[in-house]
Amino acid sequence: MLDFHTMVSTMPDISELHLLGQFLEPRPQGDISLSWFEVGVAATLLLINAIISLQLGLGIAKRIATSSVRMTLQLAILGLVLKQIFELAQPTPVLGLAAVMTVIAGVSAVKRIDHRYPTIYRNSIFAVWTSAWVVTSVTVLLIVRPQPWYSPQVVIPLLGMVLGNSLTGISLGLDRFLSELRNRRGEVETMLALGATRWESCRGVFIEATRTAMIPILNTMSVAGIVSIPGMMTGQLLAGAEPIDAVKYQIMIMFVIAAAIAIGVVLSLALSYRNVTNENHQIEWERIRRS
Amino acid sequence: MVEKTLIQLRDVSRVDSNSDRQLLRAISLTVSAGARIGLVGISGSGKSALMRSIAMLDPFSGELFHRDIQITNDAIPGYRRKVVYLSQRPFFTQGTIEENLRLPLQFKSAKSNLKSASYQSELIASELEAFELAPEILTRSPESLSGGEQQMIALIRALLMEPEVLLLDEPTAALDPDSRDKFEGRIHKWHDASNNLPTNPSKNEKERGGAYLWTSHDPTQIDRMTQQIVTMNHGQLTLTTGQDFNPRNAREIDGLEKEQQVEPSDA
């Protein structure tokens, strides 16, 4: 929802459009703007999915419809907001939107977690905020260096991509940490009973959660360019960028995203660890509840 | 001989914050050196909660003293090595039995304890022999062991830390009679050794007087293994008996007669 370039990349392939509408006027070179009618053509593709679902009784036709409407509305609103902010070209609205996006990401990260403890939302927002803003600041101020520094067309899509990935990592990490702690309760507690400190007893679970959270980005990195052309690069190529330039940007953004995930995950796990244990080397099991 | 106080609880209470249920109500209890305390009561009366609190595994209100010193924060892992809680179902970490037996010796709280690795190997070997377990068991994984073998390994793992107090939470409830006898025998031996000074000249004054608390739903086991009975009911200590009971006669006392002392269990 927050990823500007994913919006670009989810557009149907240009050649597909041409195939569908040979009677349509050929597009002038370099013009990539779509009419709403053309977007509608893409929407009909999803109808095929809906028909299959209805025929086979998959029971997801309704979800396909609501997800599609939701996505369209969210992105349309984002488009309108971005249009306003681009026109204003002031730092405050840019940072304001960035803050809203960050809080939504922090809350969303907790949404899919099965076990929660009372301060989990606060910790998640703090972890997303710190990791995404530190990493995006470094990227904008030291690497991309736009003029002015708050250029919304640089800051917002970059932050959006970092947030989207950081929230996935934090969500996976927290979910694994809390469920694993519960599943391995006997083992963790036995270690405590045998003289382990709270860290010694939780370390194995902490490491496993970190590893789980890092796997998606490592997988993405290892197949990038072979199986998939990443979203940001797709967008740049569509916008007419030189392939080499697009590749450099993509490589940079992969490193940036991986760094944001690593910082966000370790931070959120460290805060969670502090919140479910106490200085008496006890684990406060009663704080961890099923949501 | 003056009985040394190992552990003293004063007004220990614990509330489950999820259900608001009071698990322990203002419990005061003294565990003296050499004590063999049977903890009885129906399920849910707070026996496990009390043992877990003595091991400081759960947060509670009230005070706990170990050798007259109140235990706080950083001293707790070291305290738990002296006052070891053994659950009914033993748990292990990934790895072999040997790795599991050595695990507690690698914790930070063990670092002050300078024992050579070879000494530990001999100790482990003799412990296995005492339970008639083959040395090959060391290379096996915990899941490949029977419930009885697992509980014996858990006991060995606890004894390697040279505890002062064992908190035995229905340790033999899931064991067959043969394993149960071996377990009881080893506890007897440990208790004798730690309370019988001449045979153990290496121990200094501070290390004497091993004590244990034992919960069980089997009244005859409570008779065999303990000399003092504490009854729990709704998180309170309701009855303490058998203080002047002679432990030497423990095995001869008629089970039926003693069943009146022990609250009927739900087992």
C-alpha cells in the first residue's frame, strides 16, 4: 500500500496491453501515463480469477473483490496525497506523511502476530521508526542527495519501500520469538532452573527468531535479477531510465532494505525480550497472551 | 546439633495476573538443613506454585531468605544452582545427553565453580553406573530415551551442580515402579551423603545438610521418602505433621495408618 514503485510495477505489461487492444492507438515513445480506461482493462484480468473461484467454489471471490477495491482506494488516496505534497514542496508535509506511514507500518507489523504482550505496539512502532528513519536518512542524505533534501519524490517512495520490508521482518521475527518461547517453555524454564541467566535461557529462541525474520530478504537478494526484476527497477525501466542506472539503484536499495530489516528485527526482539523477562531472571509467561 | 536454616519464606503470596486467582496465600515456611519435607494436597492447591516460588521461577510478593540472606537479581541464577527445581516432565535442549549434562556447567553462574572437565567425566560415569545406565547413553539424543531414563538424566544433571535443596515436583509420577525405585534410591543416597559428615570430609561446613521437598499423590511414597508433611489447600499451608517422627522407622510404618495424615489425593 505504501510502496510507490510496487504500484508502478503492478501495472500490466505494456506488450500485454498492446496485444489486448490492437485497435488502440500505439503509445508515443517515452509516454508511460495510463488512462483510467487502460487501468480498467487490467482489472478485467482479475475477473478471470473471480470466475475460477466461483466455479470451483474456492470461496475467495469476495476476498478478491474486497482486496481489489481496497487496494484501488488506498492507492488512489495515496496518489492524491502525494500529488498535494509534491505540489507543496515543503519539508513539514513530507515528514508528516512519513510519520503517518511509519506508525501504520508499526501497527501493521503486530497485526499478524498470534501471541502478544501488553507493550508490543509501542515496541514495534519504536523499532520500525528507528530502523526505517536511520536507514532512509543515510540513503537520502548521503547516497541520493536530492535537492532539496526533503524532495518528496525521493523520500516517500524510499521510506515506503524500507517500511514495507522492515515491517514484514519485524512481524516475522516477533511472531517466531513469542510463539517459540511458548512452545519451548519447558526447555527455557529448565535452563533457568539450572542456573541460566534470562539471556542464556532465551538466546536460542532469540537467534532463531532473528534468522526467520532475515530469510525473506536473503531469498529476495539471491534470486534478484534471475527470477524476478525487482519493483523499483521495473518502475525505473518503465520510466525510461538506463538499465545500468536502474540496476545501481536496485542494488543500493537492496542493501538499504536488508540493513533496515536487520536493525528493526534486532531492536524489536531486544525490546520484547526485555518486556517479557525481568531482572530476577524470570520469564513473565502471564504477559504473553494469545491474540 | 542446631539445625541450620537453609531457606526461609515469609508471607509469600502469588497471584496469577491472567485469571486473578490467588495461587499462594501468605505462606511462611522454613526448610532446615537435612529436612525431608513431603508436600501434599489436591491438584491446584498450589504445590507446584510453591516449589516454583522457592526456586524463584515466578514473581511473588513476600520475602525469601537463603542462609539468612535475601536473594536478589544477579544472585538468583547462582541461588537456583543451589536450590534446584525438578519438574515432573524433564526437558532437554537440542544435542546429545552429554551436551545436556554439561549445559549447566557452561552458564555464567557456573564460572566461579572451577572443576576440571575430566573430573566431571568421572562423576558423570559414576552417576550413570548408579542408575545402571550404559555409558553409550551419553551420545544419544534425549528423545530416544524412555521417560524413566530421561528423569534419571534430569536428576544427574541436577546433582552435578551439587545442590543444597532439591525441589521435586512429582518427579516419579510418570515412571514405572523400577525407575521409581532407582530414583528414590538415588535421592536417599544423596541425602545420606550430604548429611553424613565423616564419609564426606571434602565438604566444608557450608555445604552440609542437603534437604528436599517432594510432592506426590502417592501416600506410600510420601511415607517412604519424607519425615515431615506439609499440606496445602487453596494456596495455604493448612497442616504440618511428623516433625518428631523418626526417619529410621519410615519404611516400617504402616501405609494405612499414615494415609490419614496425608490428605486424600485426586490421583
